[in-house]
Amino acid sequence: MQKIKSLMTRQGLRSPQESVHDLGPIESFRIPSKEELRELREEPTDPQVQQEIINSIEEVYFSNDSFDIVKYELEKLPPVLSLQELEEYRDKLKQQQAAVSKKVADLILEKQPAYVKELERVTSLQTGLQLAAVICTDGRRHLNIAKEGFTQASLGLLANQRKRQLLVGLLKSLRTIKTLQRTDVRLSEMLEEEDYPGAIQLCLECQKAASTFKHYSCISELNSKLLDTLEQIEEQLDVALSKICKNFDISHYTKVQQAYRLLGKTQTAMDQLHMHFTQAIHNTVFQVVLGYVELCAGNTDTKFQKLQYKDLCTHITSDSYIPCLADLCKALWEVMLSYYQTMQWHETRDQDEAETVSSVSDGSNVTGTEENSFDRSYVKKKLEHGLSRIWQDVQLKVKTYLLGTDLSNFKYDDFIFVLDIISRLMQVGEEFCGSKSEVLQESIRKQSVNYFKTYHRTRLEELRMFLENETWELCPVKSSFSILQLHEFKFMEQSRSPSVSPSKQPASAISTAATLFEQYCSGGNPFEIQANSKDDETEDVLASNGYESDEQEKSAYQEYDSDSDVPEELKRDYVDEQTGDAPVKSVSRETLRSRKRSDYNLNKVNAPILTNTTLNVVRLVGKYMQMMNILKPIAFDVIHFMSQLFDYYLYAVYTFFGRNDMPIQSSSLSTSNREQHSARQFESTGLGLSSSRLRTTLNRIQESLIDLEVSTDPTGTLTAAEERKEKVPSPHLSHLVVLTSGNSLYGLAERVVATESLVFLAEQFEFLQPHLDAVMPAAKKPFLQQFYSQTVSTASELRKPVYWIVAAKAIDYEQMLLLMATVKWDVKEIMSQHNIYVDALLKEFEEYNRRLNEVSKRVRIPLPVSNILWEHCIRLANRTLVEGYANVKKCSNEGRALMQLDFQQFLMKLEKLTDIRPIPDKEFVETYIKAYYLTENDMERWIKEHREYSTKQLTNLVNVCLGSHINKKARQKLLAAIDDIDRPKR
């Protein structure tokens, strides 16, 4: 069948005549060969047999056209081919093919008439369709002719006219609707552009226009939408008003105020503005603190957002406390600055409106003017009242933050920075609303007292550690050194800075200087953290070796070498026969040299003598004054703690160098108890003892500041424990400091550095006294006066006990006593040669002077120090002479003349070594020697008048000098008088 269909397709449609003429009964079959015709004739014609043959054909031959018969048959061949079998199988296939061909031919012949008939019907139908197509084509052509000739020309004009009239009316309505719709879009654009006055004005005009066309349903919906838009504008206007609180913008705020005026809600706007400022303060501080808390927590836990602000402040760490405080104050400053600028805007606008009303005062629109005046008055009062409210909110927020963290363990610079920020904030408050910031002052006072007690206790412990490790080496500084060059005292040179509150400034400075709001109105922030570079702000106060230059150092030592010829002078046997004394008033080269020697400074510049510990104490004083300057309410506590620094330093210097705890060293191998008693007796005469004022000061320091207990008593009361907590253990001298070496004059260099550094410290306290007095409360000023009069002024008095120890050990006074004991004083003739003990004593002084020069190479010895050292040595030498004369058993008038000769020789040589005039205790010796010549009556009066001599010395005068020419009764009378004088001493 498929072959038949494909044959029909190739033939195409033809007329029935052509189809019938062309088609034959066996068209689609090939012409059989003769052999095939013969076989067909031989095939049985029985239909049943043919059907059986067809049925015997395999199913696969009927599957599809793509079936490969040849391949199929070849695959069926057996492995071993047999020609006979192949021929038999071929014959079978030929029979099947012949049966199929015959069957097909029969079927074609059977259906040939029906096919011809149907083909005729198709041909007839095709002819009819062609005729219909011709008729339609003619009809369309005639219709086109009618359309062109009648419809478009006549009826089209009428239709277009009618349509035009309808469209004109529709266009009017559409334009109105389009305008209103575009207005809605424009309103949205204006809101995005923050043109609130224009949006409100446009919305009101649209509402008026919409009421004219309210009969349109779309317009009525648009009208309700405009009402919603107006409400939306008010909401956005409120949001825009809230933005003013953090970042004031003149144009933005002007638009907002104009918009509220168009709405007639000026007073409502002001109420909302204050509510927004209050909310802005709360939200700002919360967000700042929350940000630092979450940053320090290091996790994404949201539990902190649910905490109250007070609880949130307790989670701030020490490291983030200052940055958070600074950011907190910055944010609050922006809020207050915005409020300040808001007030400025209203004041400027009120002035402009007042000028406008006065220039156009024609009596018209009086009602509107009165209404505007009432609004302005309401706004002004509201803003003025809001100043104190906003500042109070700021104070409370900052107070909560300040008290949320314990600042007692902060570093000093960090705590000072906190005080500086709060001081600046209080200045802002004073300029903002004239407030004294009592809330902030009280909170920072609590923190300051708590911090300062802990800080001062730590600093005292550090000072003790410094003192115990101090080797008392000179810290070389420039001659131009001043404590004002130190970073800690820079605040004293600042006449005006944002970090100092107005209360600390002169009135003239306040009146002329611009306020913080004026300074930072255009930009910036007074709470910006600025790193202070010490290199830029402090001067280099250290010198290389105590000299300004190497050349000066070299020339100093050259000058010293040129004047070091003292031993040669001592070897000269020179006595001024005219005066018996060295010339004093003539300013000779020798005198100049002696003056140079008196101040053992090696021509160094008179730079201050101080140690690293002294500098640390001075820096501490500067830090204390910084805190006191920033926070005056704790001025007394700070000054009290400052006085303890000085007290402890003074006590340490006295403890290290002023106590004579070791016996006086002697080169003599055998020292009698009598001689040791004699040396101690010099001290009891008042030569080396401190003044009563110094002793009182030292006792007060020891009782109030020094913890003398070794271990804590567990049964002690709580009060005692608290008192001990306020005290510091007594310091101990470093083992590196050697005070027992005679070569170094028993630590003279260290003693000079220690005592002179204390004097330098006292001078700095004297310099700072006016500053301390200015901030000290009036009720506490007696404490400051007492501190200066009884403690600071006693610093120089410590020189005597400290240097007396050196003087007592530097000269071998006991050896001199032994030499004097060997002298025979009952000579019968006047001697012209002095005794050997004088030369020995002078050589001791020569060696003493040499060692002083050696020490001066290390440390400059100031003139007052050298004078005290020489004065002590000379006094002790003169006292030793008197003691030696008092040990004489027998003495003649010639012996007394020899004593005078020895003493004059000693004085003459001594005056070449020192320029101290008069010689200390010169009269003490001369008076004692002259007393040998007194009569009995004169001696009794002399004994009563000269109580500076010891009982032993007076007794010797009576027994040795007068014993030879007075009776026993008279001698007993004089001895009784001596005993009466000595009895009160005992």
C-alpha cells in the first residue's frame, strides 16, 4: 500500500481523463521476465493454496520498509552450505514472492473501478473551486471601487467629525487626570529631594483642584490619596526634623520650618524637636557604648542590646574606656552644637522678621502679625527652657558612664586625659547654658579621690623603690634647666586652651576669647584625641657630661690643673710678720684661686645638682598639679599628697646620710674610751646636730608617714590597719653606695648629690608656692603655710648633719690628740718653733683638700657645701685643740705661749687653704688659752660666762693653770661652781 501511495504522490493530481488514460492495471509492477512468467503459470491458482503460501511468509518481512531482506537471509545461512538446500530454499522464496505478487495484482484489478470513479469526483470538485475563486475575486474588485468612490469620501468625513468632537472632550478630562497623576509623582520626587515646603504647597493646590473634578470617580480616589500623601509628608517631616539633632543644616532646617509653617504647626514642631533631642541623646550614648562593648566582646551575641544603659556601661573594658568616652563626648557635642545652631537660626530669623515688620508697618494683616509674634515668643521660651534640660540629660548620661568603671588602676596619663575630657565637657556646659555642672563635678570628684589615693600609694612605693636603688649619681642637666621645660608643667604656660575650663582663666581672657561653640561651629570637634608628642613639647634638658660643650669641659679641667699647686704652698715656711695673718682684702691671683677652690665646680656651668629620682619626684609634682589644676575640689588632698612626696624624700636623705650610726674611723690602732667619748662630745656640743625645727619635722614625718613595724599584727584593730595602709616603710640605702671609704671622703659625692638634690627640690616647691596657694581652699591655707615654713625651709638645714659626718671622719682628730699628749708644756723658755702636731694637722687638711678636689671632678661642690665642710672640719679641729690643751697635766707660762704659737701657725696655713672668714671657733681656742692667765676672781666670773666648754675642760683650767698659785679652798670653790654649771646638763 505504501508503494501505491508513493506512486500516487509522484503522479500528482490530474484530470480524470488523464488519470484514466495514463494508469494501467499493472502500472506499479515491473515487467516479469520469461522465466518468471513461466513460473507464474506453473503456480497453482487455487486461492486457498496461495493464501497458505502467503501465511507461511515470516512475520519479519511485514515489519517496515527499512528491513534489510538480503542481510536477514544471509545471516540465516548455516555454517556449512549445501547447494541443494540453497536451491530448495530459493524456490520456496520464489513461490512466496509469486503468491504475494499475484495477490497484489488481483487486489488492484478488483479496486480499479472504484478508484476511477473517486478520481472523477475529485476532478469535478477542483473545477468548482476554481470557479468560486474567480467569482470572489470579481466581488472584491467591485467592493474596492465602491469604497473608494463613496465610503471614504462621504461617510468617512462624518465619522471623523463625530470622533473629533468626542476626542476633544475626552482630551480635556485626560489632561486634568494626567495633571493630577503627575502631581502625585512630583510629590514623591519632591519628598525624595527633601523639598518639604514645595511638596506641601503643591499638595494643597492639588486638593483644591481635585475638588473641582470630584464627579470623576478616579479623581475622588486621587483626592483621598492626596490626603494620605499629606499625612505621609508630615511623617517624613518629623523624620527630617529628627535629623537636625545630630547634624544641623541651615537649608535643611529652613525647609522644615517653612513646611511646618505652611501646615500651621510651628508650636507642634518645637515640641517634637525637643522630644527628638532627648531621644537623640539617649540613642547616641547607647549606640556608642554598645558599639565598644560589642567590639570588645568579640562576638555577635545580641544580649547587650537588651541591657539598660547603666548596665551596659559596666561592660566597658579599661582599654576602650577613653576612646569610648571621647566618642561619647564627641557625639553629645554634636547634639548640643545642633541645638546651639538651632537657637542661632531662630534668633537670626526673628531679627530678620522684626526688621521686615518694622519696615512694612501699614496696619494691614495685623492678625497674622500677632499670630507670628506669639509663635516666635513660644519658640524662644521653649528653646531657652530646653537648654538646661538637654544639659542635664547629657550630665546624667556621662555621670552614669563615669561611675560605671573603677578608674583606680588607670595609668596617670589616661586618668588625666579623662579629667581633661570631663573638664572640657564642663566648659561646654558652662558655655551652653551657664551651668556649673554639679553632677559632673561630684562624679569626677568621687573618681578622682578614689583614683588619687591608689595612685599616690603606688607612687610612694615607687619612690621608695627608686630611693633604695638610687646610687646618687649626678643626673647631668643643662644650666638653663627649668621645671617648666618638662612636659608635666606645660599646662602652667598655657594661657588659654580648650582643655582648661573658663573658671581657671582670667576674666579678660574669657571676655576676649571665642567660645567653643563659636570656634567649632563651622567644623571640628573639641573632643578630638590628639597624641601629644613629647619630643615636640618638651625641651631636651639633659647635658652630655654636665658641660655645655666639650671645649668648656676641657678648659675646666685645664683651669683646675693650673690651680692645683696647693701642696707646694703648704710646704713654704711663710709667715706674714706684720699681721700674722693672710691678706684678705687684696684681690690677688692667689685670692681668686682660693675662691675658685672654695667652690669646687671645675668652672662647670652652675647646672642644678639632681638625680633621676629627683626628676621623677618633680615630674610627679607636675602630674599632681595637673590633676589639681583640672579638678580644684580635691586641691587640698593633692597638695597634702605632694607634701608627702617631699617629706619622704627628705626623710630618706636624712636616713641615708644624716645619721651617724657608725663609730668614727681612726688610723690609730689603739683608741681609748676617753677619746671616743671626746669625739662624741663634739657632736653633743651642737656642731653636727640638726636644728630643733629639723628634728621636729623629722619626728612628724616618722610618726605620720613612716611604717616602722616589721610585721602586721593580726590582732590589731581595723583603724590601726587603715593607718598603716597610709604609711610607707622606711627606705634602705642601696648596697652599691659606699660611705665608709676614706678615699671618697666617706661618700661625699653621693652626699652632695643627695643633699643638693633635696635643696633643689625645695627650691622648686618654693617656686610653685604661688600656684599652690592660688588653688588651695582658704580654710586649708594654714596647712600649706606650715608645710613651707616647717618642712620646705628646713631642706638646707640638712646639710649640717650630713656633712658633719664627713668632717668628723675626714681628719684624724684622735691621732692629733695623741700627738698633743706627747708635747711637753712645762718648758722654761719661750720656743720659736711650733710643735709637730700642727704640721700633722695641716697635712691632714692638705689631704682633705686634695680629696675634695678629687670628688669635685665627679660632682660640682657648691660654695655653701664647701663652706659647711670646711667649717665643720675647722670647728672640729679647734675643738680638738681645746680638748688636747685640756688634757695637759703640767703647763708653764712658756708652755702657754707655745700653745699660742702653735695655734697662730695653724691659722696662718689654714687661711691659705680656705677663704672662710672669720675662722670658725677661732675665739673658742684663743679664749681658752687666754684663760690660763686669769686670777681667781676673774676665773670664777669667766667660768659662769663661758658655758660652751665642757666640765672636763673647765676643771683642767682650775687644776693645771691656777692650781699652782691658789689655795685648796679657792680651788674647791671654783670646782663647785663648775659642778653647778654642769648639773642642769645632766
